[in-house]
Amino acid sequence: MFESTSKRYMTRMVAETIHIEIQNILWGLIDEQRQKNLKLDYLQVFELEAKKGKQYIIHKQEVPESKLKWCFQLKDTTPINQTLWCIDSETHQTMLLPSDY
């Protein structure tokens, strides 16, 4: 899953509420896992938390079970508290908020 990066989309709510810097970080974390040849589930879950001026991210999936933690100092926006999903439907990938589902 998440093999091709050519057809990536986002819902309108993501486009309107999630800064492009954060979107790029999340897609980058998926790409990093693919470059390490790790098996990715069709659903990638990102839990974002703003703490001490930094963006903390928990990146999870169910099959195979995985949970990674990241911390970023954002340059162009402020950290947020939000959960986002990235879903691979084999023909394209979509970034969405759980409420978009």
C-alpha cells in the first residue's frame, strides 16, 4: 500500500483547516516508511498534538501493528491538535479528517 505518490488527494476540510506544511510532513512520514520497505496498512492514522510550541505526531496502523512517535518544530504555521487519516484505495490516496468519513 501507498506505493505510488502520483495520485494524492485531500478532502475540502483538510485543505481548508490543515496547513500545507503539516500535510507535507504527514505524506513524508508515509514515504519514509515506504523507503524503508516497511509494510503499510491501507489506513494510516496520525494523532497530532501541540506541546511546548512543537508538533508532536503519533503515527499508527493496525496491520501490521505499528506506532511511531515524532516531534517537529514547524516553520510556517503553529502546531495543532487534530487526528488525520490517510487512506490508500489502490488507485489513489486521500488525506481526510475522521469526520469526513
